[in-house]
Amino acid sequence: MKERVESKNTDARNINDVLYYELLVNIFMAFNVVELATVSSVCKTWREVRSDPKLWHKLDLSVLCYKPFNVPRMLGSWRDSSERLTKILRGILTQSEVGHIRCFVFNYYTYLKDEHLLLVAERTPNLKMLVLPVICNFSKEAIEHAISLWVGLESITITRMINHKDIFLAIGKYCKGITSLKFTTGFKMDHARALIEHTPNLKFLNLQSIIVSFRALCCVLENLKHLEILNLCHSLIIDKPDTSNQVVLYTFCQLQHHQWPLLHRLRKILTCQSNNGCAICKNRMAGHNYLIKKALHEAFE
């Protein structure tokens, strides 16, 4: 009788331990990487919970703009603090087991070099989604080695100062499963050609809130046969229809009015909700004076 009572008490304690563990996991899922590092010093149980794979599926380093790191909100921050950034990345990455991280978001403002990219690549071999910062100084060799470790990559965000040619060459060589791609830089013909050549299986293309070349967009829609979803929210589409110096500016709504046939084959198009264009798009259209139009023309020539 006594043994049965002890057995029931043990089972109850085990159930309580499991419930306590799961409760902590659910609470910690709302924490950022800095907060997770802090809770690990509370007790042994919290340290064990902190290492649960569920907490490390996504690693977002935008939090480095806050205490205790205080990355300045200026492009190219920590350009001269390479060792400091390496130390921080190593400290963060060692909190999880190799292979747990599925999504890695680099800090938008930090200046990245080869050593940072390779450090992250070696600790995240099962990465599915990658978001790059604005300013990088990567060699072709580092890009190829990093991408070769991310053969399961499915989604990538390309920023305006990345080595586009090198990264697309590496993606085409190693990452056959890329189906989602986002640009935070102007979308031009060289980008369109790179997508067609190196990411032929692309299904989702995000061109939100950027300037898009009309001809580059046509090229993508004509040649990416598997493309299903296109995001053009708040984007400004420009075209130079003839040999003159004039540049034509479109919003997506204006393209719709022309019943652009290339759009009809897509399963879904994400655009501004207003039929007449949202306030953001209207302000952009109104604010493009001659000098800005000239700059756009030179950029997409």
C-alpha cells in the first residue's frame, strides 16, 4: 500500500515537473535573445528550459539596438568593432545547440564582415530563412562557403549593399530550394536576370516599399513560371518607355487600370488596400520632382 502511494506521489511530481517545464517554455517564447541569456542565470531548471529547441527556431538580432549592446541606429554601425561583434555573436549562438536555429535575422545596422557571416553559417546548418543587414563587406569565397552550409535555405532577404552577383551565383549552385525572396533595395534588370537564372523555382517575391523597374518586373513575370505570390505594397514602379529623358511613374492601381495581362496568372498579389492608392503611395507620387525623376532614370538606365 505504501509503495502504491509513493508511486502515485512520484507520478504527480513528474507530471507537475513536465507542466512547469512546458509553462516556462511558453513564457520564454515571448523573450528576446538578451532576456533569454539573463534568465539562464536564475537556476538550473531555467537554464535547461532556456536551451529548449522551440526557443531557438528564430534568432532576431534587431534587439542589439537595446541595452546592454546599444548598437547605434546608423547604417554601418560597429564598423571598427569587428571583434566586439564577433564576441557577441559567439556568445549568443553558443546558447543553443548547433542546428536548432531555422531563421536568422541579422541586425539591420551592424557592419558585417566575412568572420561574422562564417561564424553564423557554421552554427546554423539547418537554416531555412536568412535576413541580411544593409551594409556588408563579404568576399566571394566567404559568401560561397556560407551558402554551401545552408543547402536547405528556402527564403532570403537581399539588402541594397550586398554582393548581389556573388550571392546569387552561390544560391544557384547550392540552394535549389529557394522559394521566397525579398528585396529591400531597388529592383532592377540585373536582379531580374539573376532571379530567372539562379532561382527558377521562386514562388513568392516581395518587392514591398521599394522602387521597381517596370521592365524588370515584366521580365520576372514572363520567365518565372512557378511564381505564385507578388507583394507590391507601397512600391513605386517606374518605366522609360522610349529614348526620351522622361520617366513614367506607376502605382499598382494604375497598372491594374491598364489590365496588365501578366498579372492574371499569379495566384495572389499583395497591394495597398485603397483602390485609388493609399496615402503613402500618393505622397510618393506627388513628391517626385524633376531632379528625383532624373535620379531614378539614371539608376535604372
